[in-house]
Amino acid sequence: MNIADSFADVTRFVAIRRDIHAHPELGFEEHRTSEIVARLLEDWGIEVHRGIAGTGLVGVLRRGTGGRTIGLRADMDALPLHEANEFPHKSTRAGRMHACGHDGHTTMLLAAAWHLAQKGSAFDGTVHFIFQPAEEMGKAGAKKMIQDGLFERFPCEAVFALHNFPVGDVGRFAVNEGVLMASSNTYRITLRGRGAHASMPHTGIDPVAAVINLAQQLQTIVPRTIASTERALLAVTQLQGSDAPNVIPDSAWVGGTVRTFSIEATDRIEARLRTVAEGVAAAHECTAEISFNRASPPVVNHPAEARFAASVMREVVGDHMVTDDFPAVMGAEDFAHMLQVRPGCYAFLGNGDGDHRLEGHGPGPCIIHNTSFDFNDEIIPIGASYFVKLVERWLPVANPA
């Protein structure tokens, strides 16, 4: 591997990562994490701009006289999970956990910023280090940073980001030149009837029976709407009726998620969902209230930037450790919003299967969004070197005449 020499010892960054892991913060609550990031960047001589979309921030590093720019992004938020691990850096906050590795993403970008600022790395132009809040739970921190003037204030010719992922070997990069991840959409349909005692259903209009029927019909939408050659998913994950066993409530609801690889597929599924919901409601003499929330569009890499990124990956880890035709996955990522307004590339970096975890890890698998997850510190220098070399290659120093 071609790891930057300054990352031969990443002890300090392992300590930073584990400290962030032990103090997880949910979306738009990343006050401690954001302050740690800001102070480190300032200590390294990097210009810091706080308060973008609340707890987001951008570090700016300029070198030379060139006018070119690049953006590197990391997410900072945790998940509302109770950690099952018992090792020393486990979460100190009940019901909060870095179960997706954002502690590692933040640390890799910090390490790259340190190297670029402190080690005289050769580049000519401006790097924008984007530390984003609220990627999880459909809070759309990326979209809110954009709405808060991210790219007007900090112009980026292109933006790049990484996510740890179980893609085989530790340190393997995985990417493609098109759709890499699905859109994330949630729906909730409330059917309103008329409440009654459960022993006298004929005196009311039962919304629970209607919701049960609707849940079954919803799961027929994808095969009846989306061609069999195209992938999409509609999952029913929530049902709620009465809080009492002998009460027919006035209303009941069903909810879940929709994942697609194109905006057009999302449009078709939403339209069909509304039609089915209204039809089932009418058949049961109920009324329907329909909410369909589009949290993030599909993650679509730009071909030229994806090829550029893959070439940098090969420089870091070698040809055999780069998969450049990785199939799209049904997971979602709000970096998609950034890729809608700027060229760029999103990629995965292999986190391993859990062998790296310390004694006291939880009983579950080491996969993202699992309470036994922990980021693999072994990939900090790999991801950081990738970010460094992206900058050096994107903002090259002109050869002297």
C-alpha cells in the first residue's frame, strides 16, 4: 500500500476517533464533536467557519496561487441506539451510539487535513473540508448545508466522500461510475374511521381492518409498477391501531420505507401508493391522510470524477484492492444532495468483519447500524491517504518552466 509517511503512526487519531465514539451526538446536536473538529483544524492553521446548518462547519486550506477547488466531506452524527459493546471507548450516553462509523469518517478527514496543513503536501489551490451534521434518520444535513449557502460560500469544482462498508478485505475500495446507493423515502398513511367498542363493530367504521388490508395491498405496488428489470423496494415496517384491546379506534396508520435507484421510479411508486391508499380507504368508508417524505435522492456518481477517484484509490492500495464496478445497494446517503449540485464521487472502504474489535464487544455482527458495531481503526491511514492524494492530484502544482 502507498500510505502517506506521516500516517505510519496514527495513535493520536485513534485516540480522537475513540473519544468521539465514546461521546456520540445525534443529528444537529453534534456540539461537542463540532467543537473538537474546529479546534483541531484551527490548531493546525486551517481557517474554520462554524455554524453552517447549525452544527456543521467547513475548514478552508489554501496553498499557492491557483484558483481550483475541491471539497472533501465527512459526516459527524450518531444513531439513537444503545451500544452493546463493553470495551473502554464504548458510548457514555445511553441510547446514543456511533453505529455507522461516522466517528471514523470524521477522523479520517481530520487526519487528511492535518497532513495537508502540517506536512507541506504539494498542491496549488483551495481545499474545503466539509464536516456535515445530521446524515442519519432522514434529517438531510447535507441538503440543509447546501441551503445555508455551502457551495456559494465555499466553491467546489467537485466533492468526494467515503463510507466504511463490509465490502470484503479490510481496506478494499468499492465504487462505480453511476448509481451507487438508493433514494431514501418514508411514507405514513393514516386511515380515519369512527371509533366503537370492539364488541359492537357494526356501530363504528373500523380503520384497523382497513389498514391491515392496505398493508397487504401496498406490498403489491412495486411488482405492478416497476419493470422486473429495474430494482426498487417498498417495505411495510409500522402498523398502529388502538392502545386498548377492546377499542376500535377512530384512526389507524401504516408506515414504512421506499427505496429506488431513480427519481422516476420514486414518482411512479408514490403516485400508485396514493391511488391504492385512497381506494382502500373508500372501500372501507374511511378517509386517508397520506405523507410521503423524500429524505434523499439516489447517490449517483459522476463518471469522470468516479474514474479519477478510482485511479487515486489504485495509487493508494493497488489495483487488486479496488472494485470499480460495485453493484448499487439499497442503503441511502444524503451526500446524494451534494452530488445533485456538484460533480463528485462517493465510495466505500472495507471495514472488515469484526476481527478488529477489542475484548468486550457485543454479541452481534460488526455491520453498520448494529449495536455491536465498531469502526476499524486500521483503515484510518488508508482513508486519510486517499483524501490527501485526491487533493494532490486534483490540485497539482504546475511544473516549472
